[in-house]
Amino acid sequence: MALLLIEKKRQTAIVTLNRPEALNALNQELYKELADAFEEIRKDDNIRAVILTGSGNKAFAAGADIAAMRTMTAVDARALAQVGQKPLDLIAQLPQPVIAAVNGLALGGGCELAMACDLRIASTTAKFGQPEINLAVIPGGGGTQRLPRLVGVAIAKELIFSGRIISADDALRIGLVNKVVSLEALMPTAEELAEELSRKPAVALALAKNAINKSMEAPLQMGLDHEIVCFASCFATEDQKEGMGAFVEKRQPQFKGR
């Protein structure tokens, strides 16, 4: 995959956007490679956590390729949005937790890509925004849907209506990111978190992610009913017996992901 670098460290997959000359701008080819990569990760039981980042020190992903979009028709734009949303939906629905290590600009499609991940760690140099309004368009990769779910409707409207770009500290303040660290500490911090999550029981973690995701798209009672189904499903796993057995026996559990 020319536009992606994929590395495996123990039970963590590190996926790196690799268009540094274009600030890792997202185009159709890169979107398709992302979709293929996450389809493969979904099938790999040996991968327990994923880190998504960008190559270089300037950008996670500085939005879409505007030059390529300039002459698009409405039909072309619809097709691009559909191609772009596919890998983001795969990331959001992936059984494994996905951590965005945001190492610089995360604008437009780059911000949307980070928001599709479960957790976001930002370097102090990171910047976030949905500046599409300044080009007379709106976000097309889930920005109008995921941003208000993360930061609330009023703040999401302010950011999308104004196209304002915010700092990592402001992103932390409004709840868009989980943590801000130095650029040098970014990957070690992300890898440490991924390693921690990879030691958790994989089935239970996947069910927790599924139940939380469901709460974002369903009425409360439907979400509560779905949580009961997911909770009960944990008791059909070997890890649940091991986890509770280890607790009662006062020892460290040895989870096997089944």
C-alpha cells in the first residue's frame, strides 16, 4: 500500500498515512487503502488495538485534496463522500479500539478521520477544525454528525459555521481529544495506551464499544436494552470466567480473547 504504512508491534497495529508531501491530504486512493487496511485488521484476531497517525511532524491529515475537488459536479462529490465515509465507518465499527495519534494538522477530512477513532491523543502542535464553510461547502465525511456527538451541538455549530481552527488545548477543553502531550511523547503515549487496551478481554471490550456506539444512535431505552444483550453476551466467553475467577482467587487474569 503506497499511501499507507502498516506496522505491527506485539498486538498493536500502527497505521500511518503516508503522503507527507501533501500534508497527508485525503484523496480517493488513500480512502480506499484505508478501507482495505481496516477490513484486514477486522479479521486479524491477533490485533487487539490500533493506532492511526500521520507521517511527518506537520500533519495528521490536512483535509481533502481540494485541487482534485475543484471541478467536481454534485454527482462526483456524492461519490467522493461515499468513498470517504466507508473507511471512517469501518474504523468506528471496528471491534478493536482505535487511537488517533494526532501529530499536527487535523482539518476537514482529517478532523473527521480522527473523530471516527475511539480515542484521540494530540501533540501540543496539533490543530483541529472543519473549515469547509470557507470553501462554500460543508463537511462530507461525518463532521456534522460526529462532532456534535463529541462536543455538543452548540460548540459543533460554532466550529462548523465559523470554520475556525482550534489548538490542541482548546480541543482538550471542549472534549474533542482525551489528552495532549508533547510531539516527542505522542507515539510512546499512544503505544502505552494501546498496550494497556490490548491486555483487556477482547470480546468484552468489543461489546462495550458496540454498546456505547449504539447509545449515540438510539433512544435511551433502546440503548439500555442493547446494553443488556451485550452484558449477557460477556457471560458466554472464556474471558469472563477467567476474569471473575482471577478476582476471587486474588491473581492476575490471563485473557485469551475468547
